[in-house]
Amino acid sequence: MAAGKLAYFDNAATSFPKPECVYAYADDFYRTAGANAGRGQYQIASKANALIEETRASLLSLYRCENKQVIFTSSATEAINKILFGLSLKPEMTIYLSPFEHNSVTRVVHAIAKMNGVRIEILPFDSKTLLLNVEETVKAFSENAPSVVVATHASNVCGVILPVDSLFSLAKSHGAITVLDMSQTTGLLNLKLSSDDIDYAVFAGHKSLLAPFGIGGFICKKTAMLEPVFHGGTGVDSIRQEPAETLRERMEVGSPNIYALAGLNASLTWISNNGLDWVCNEERKRARRLLDLLHSFSNVKIIADVDTVERIGVVSTLFNYYCPDEMGGILSQNAVAVRTGLHCSPYAHEFLGTSPTGSVRFSVSCLSTDQDFEILNEALEIINKAG
């Protein structure tokens, strides 16, 4: 094994490496125009502001949803908080969640329920096929109408892609607000975000969008309005002490992260130049290679190893004789980076039968290399021989 080399299989936590242009452009922009956007009329402040607006437009263009708007936040977690708390839900309302939701959703929903008593219901998925039970969903919605339906686009534990088109269409027939967590899939999977069935689509810059940490947000209808969760300066209408009248000014308080936005701007250009289909196909090739490699070792069990659903390049496993945390340490000693435990998704692990210890998660990106797989194969051979 080459000294100093690392096989990186933790792209579901954050993509690494990024395209080289992301590092170069973010560094150059921050050095030459790293001013506070919207807080000055001088040239570099205007340049910073123009970068933000260009990045909004690029994201909308990538998903062909110019009929909507982009709200930037520091992360997907902040975006979800601003959406769900901003909806001002009432005690008689019901929130439906998929069993695959991350704590960035479930903890927010539980906090709201504790504050005002909203009801939480889990959507009926089959734990063997991972498919949504449509008949049971129709029955549940008829008996207890949904106020809000929140679903991840793809599980960060087992990679399953949820049928959000049909689910949200059904939710809308009952007048529900729909919230889609695309943290794992923005920049990777195509989706008709222009659809009126999707009220809020949340993104995280540092995952499949291949951007730096510190930037996320959501795409929503231009008519959307939320109550502000944070209050503060926006650079405009400074005399006003009441919440702003536009959603963007209500949500985007504080100084924007120009470094992260520049990185996102560059990554969106890179993804657009290559095309979403290319990015997706490249990741699928590597996901297939990962699955084939893991299947070749008898001491490895793949969680939810079914062909009834589509999935992204996220695979959870268990190893004979070792708990997940032990295996994470062993793989690290053999220059392989993975994520172990519950992956901030206890609902998903309970659903998949891997709670409370969780799993060993491998996740690829479109930039995973031959060397990554060579190092992983060597590590797995060593572990298998050790018994």
C-alpha cells in the first residue's frame, strides 16, 4: 500500500475530493473579492453580491425550475429548521415522515411536537422490499389527513431512492405541505423541481453538490412565506424592526459565506458542464463496483441488499465477528475511511433492524478512483484472512 494514500468511502458525509476548480475558484474569489455582499456599493462588494445572484440562477438552471426561488443558509440542517419552525404548525396538525429521515429532520419535528403537540406519523414502508405501501398510505391519509409530509430523496444509510413524485402527489391531494430533503442527491439525481407538488427542496452544498462546508439552503415557490426563526441584519431596509416582507430577506440574515458560495458557484459550473446524467452514471458505475467488491467477501453482509428499488452509491454493511465501531477502526488502520454507527439516522436503523449498534457505511462519489478500490480490496482481504 502506498504510504500516505487514503481510500475515501465517506462521501455521504461530505464529498472528497472536490473538483480542482472548486478549490481554485473559491480561493481566488475569496482573496480578490471576499467582501460582505449587500453591505457596500464599492466594486468588490458588488462583485460578491453578483456572485450570489449568479449562484442562485445556476442552481435553478441546473434543475430547470426558474419558476421558483433559492434561499441560502449555512447548511441543510439550518434550512430544515427554518422551514419547519417557520410553518408555525398548530397542535391539531399531523406531520408524516419516512422511516429513513436524518436527525436534522426528526429532532426538529420532535422539538416542534414537544412545543405544541403536533402529531408525528411514520409512512408505511416495507422493511424487506424498501417500497412504500401505497394502499396503507392512502388509508392513513384518509383517516388522518397530512398537514406536512417530509421525505428524504435518498437514504443516507442504505442509499434507497424514495418515490417522492408519487408520494408528494398523493400528499398534495390532501392539501399537505411537502418538504423534500435532497441533502444526498442535489447535484446527483435529476428531479422535476419545477413541480407544484414540491413546496420545499432542501440542499447541502458539501455533499453531492461538491461544494465546501458552510453553504446549504432550499428551493421553494416564489409565493412561499415563512415566519422568521432567526432575526438580524440583511443589509437592506435597516430602519425597519419588523420581519421583512420578502422570504429571502426574512431567511438570509447575517453575513453570507462568500468563500462557500464561490465554491458552490464553481461546483455548479462543473456539474452543469458535465451534465447531471453524466455525474449520476459515473457514481452508479462506482456504486456497482463497490457492491461487487463487497459481495466477493463472505464475511461481509450488505444491509437491505434488494433489487426492488433504485439507490445511490451508499451501502451499509455488517462484518462477521466485529461490531461496526471496531471495524471502522480496523479499516482506518488499513487506510480506508468509512462512517460507522447510526449515521445520525436512528429511525432508519430501527427500520432496517441494525439498531442500536448501526452499520459500517461505504459511500462513493463520481470522483472515487481506481486507487480507492484497490486500497479497499487490499484491506478487505487482510480483514478476511484475519478471521
